[in-house]
Amino acid sequence: MDYDRIFRSAIDRLHGEGRYRVFVDILRTKGQFPNARCFGGNGPKPITVWCSNDYLAMGQHPKLVEAMEIALHEVGAGSGGTRNISGNTHYHTQLEAELADLHGKDSALLFTSGYVSNEAALSTLGKLLPGCVIFSDELNHASMIAGIKSSGCEKRVFRHNDLDHLEELLAAEDAGTPKLIAFESVYSMDGDVAPIAAICDLADKYNALTYLDEVHAVGMYGPRGGGITDREGLADRLTIIEGTLGKAFGVMGGYIAAAATIIDCIRSYAPGFIFTTSLSPVLVAGALASVRHLKQSSVEREAQQQAAAMLKAKFTEAGLPLMPSVTHIVPLLVGCPVKTKRISDILLAEYGLYVQPINFPTVPRGTERLRFTPGPQHSAAMMDELTGALVEIWGRLELKAAA
């Protein structure tokens, strides 16, 4: 058996399809984001980052940096173990209390990432509910799909944001069957929003639990940054809300918020929680400072929304193929993995502008795109530079303009 040939063939397939992923080697400059340095053949060069999920630049915020420095000097670097073996610090319990309060829930539970929180929570819920059927939006995160698969439950996939299809699937199940509807608030590749209230109506009608992934919305929407459910006053209607600390909150980690009994079940039964070393207190201290700040401050959210609206307007005026988006996500359709990567390469090499190509399996084949995430510190001049570069490249490569 030629194992090496098998592995090389797998990588060659990615190259052949034009979707081999290259990680750009950068260092952000504290206090100057979105400016960063990119490392290559001739040493570091200055670049502007346009694709960070640190949507509000909170990873650079003085309050976070100070909180993390204090924690590092007071308690050291690591947590010391899993939560049940010395890794449960006062920082962890404080942050969980803040997150529960953020979503109006009894309790919250921290995980090492948003992926882990989805996988662990969904797989455990499915195993605890005998005969459970999980109804999953077709565009759900890979982590949600992994958790549903690991649960061993029957799965029903409903067309994206299609309420009629969801109801058709719910109605087909026996009334006594445990049901769980899993969906997202903001879908991060298209920038659209789920009809949360209507899905909750269906959940009430068919006696189903609800699991909402708010990772691309927490910190970003609502008067306290609790997400779309905070903005629309719906948090109390969701059984479980899942979020991340690695995007708008600017640090690292994931969590779920729910009734105390549900949180206790996940805490007690989920292997992905029980057997994982807990987040470093340094990271938790930074996340705690971020959550507390964004509960009180809307300045960052408002500036980001203004930046997103401005970039969308500039792309539209320039005739670039902007995809519809009602959120902070600004996607440009390319429709070819090779061309998407080529545009990204030219932007970085010739213009010092960094945006990653988004290809299959993150998005369906034929919908490859560039996904821009303008933040509070992206100026109008930066946007003009980006728009001008894209127009030039679009012409150079003879790409389709907006319809």
C-alpha cells in the first residue's frame, strides 16, 4: 500500500479544483488594526486586513489587553486542567454568569471554541432525548452538522429559511416524538438572517425545542450585544442560544446559554466539555472584559454598521457584483474557485489588501466569493482604495460585473 501516494493524491485534487487553502502569515499591529504585517520572501510588508472575524476590533481594545495582562501576572498562563480537575477558575464562573445574563438565561457553559460548543451540545442533547429528530437548516455551520451526526438522531434538513418546508417536515413526525430545530441567526457567507420569531412559532405549535447559533451576531446586534434575539426581543423564546467569544468579542472560546437543568446536563454528559482542558484564565479575563464593555457600549456596533453600509454602497456604485446582505457581511460573487484565489492573490501581492477566497465546501460550488468584513477602523479612504483595486482587477481578468 502506497500511503504517501494516497495522501499526495488527496492534496493534488484540491490543487486541481483550485481550492487548495493557503494560510497567509501575518501579525496584527496592536492599536492599529486593520493594519498588519504580512511575512513573505522579502520580509514583512504592511497590509490592510479586510476579512477578519474580529468584527469590532475588540481584540485590540485597551480594556481587553489590560484585563489579560492583569490575569497573566496574577494567576499565570494556563488553567491547570479540565473544569472538574483544577481548571475551574473564578474567571470562568464570572464569565458564565455574564453570558447567562446577556441572553436572559439561567445559566451558561464555556467551551474552548464555537465549534466545540456546537458539536458537544447538539450531540449530547440528541443522546439524552430518546428518539429525538433534529430539524436542521441546510446552510448550518459544519460544527452543527457534526454535532447532529454525532448525536445519532434522525435528521431532517429543511431548505434555507423555508418555513413551509420546515412545517411540512415537523407535521410529518409523530406528535410524541422529541423534536429539536437547529438553525442560525446570521448566516455568515450570505449575510442573511433567519425568521427567528416564525421558527419559534412553529416550535411552539409542534412542541419542539430550539437551538440557535448566534456566533456571527453576538456582540454585533441588540442594545447589549446579545445578537439578533437581543435586537428583536426574542431570547426568551429560544431553548438554547450558542455563541462565540472569538469573533465580535475579540478573544477565543464558545458557549451555550439555557435553563439551568439543560446546562447541567451538557456539563455532566458532554465528552467535548468533560475531557477538555479549560480555557486559559488569561483568555477568559479578556472575554469577560469584552462582554461587559459591549453590554454598555454601542459605539463599536454603530461604527461597524456604518462601515458595512458604506462599503456596500461603494461596491454597488462601482458596478461590482455585490451579493444581497442585510447584515455586516459584504460578499462579492466570483463564481469560480481559481478566479477567486487569483483575485485574492493580486490584492495581497500588488495592493497590500488581504481578503481570503471563500470556496467549496464553505459555500456551494459555483458561488465562490470574496467576503469582506469592514470594521469600525476601516476608513472611507481605505474603502476607496479597495474598490479601485477590485475594479482594476475585474477588468484585467475580464470578470462579470454586477447584473
